[in-house]
Amino acid sequence: VQTRTGGFGWVIENLPEMSYLLVYGTASASSVTVDGTVLPRATTANLESMPIGWAADSAGNRLLIHLPSRQTEHSQPIMEIAIDFSTSKE
């Protein structure tokens, strides 16, 4: 985990099977970026039906991030995830 202005960032290595990231302790963010691509905010925090993107789960005080799938044989071994909290209105 790396602290950055207004948020946090993670560099995850060699975990191609990882499909979700749960961030506990906050249910608000202004944006989530994976490998330089901004993920859309999802309208549901239900893991079974959640599309690629992120959602706030106020009841669980967490952020749910559904990561894009990766093809292990063609993917980079490193995934960079950034969460910006600086302009959140929640």
C-alpha cells in the first residue's frame, strides 16, 4: 500500500486470479483506477451481480472493487490499483 495525495495505491504482483478487492474502513471514494483506466461506479454492491467497477457498501463500511479479468499468459505480472478519496461527496 502506498499513500498518495487524496488516497491510496496498491501494486499487486503475480495474482492473476484476483477478481475483487475489498477495502474496509470507508464507504466513500471519488474514483478507482486500475492500470491507468478509471473504473465505472456500479449501482449495486451485490458481489454476485456486480459488473466490472466499484461500489460503496455503507452497511459494511467498505468499498467493493470488481477488477477486470486478466489472461495470465498475456498479462503483465503487476496490477496497479489507485483509490482517490479527495473529492468524495459521501
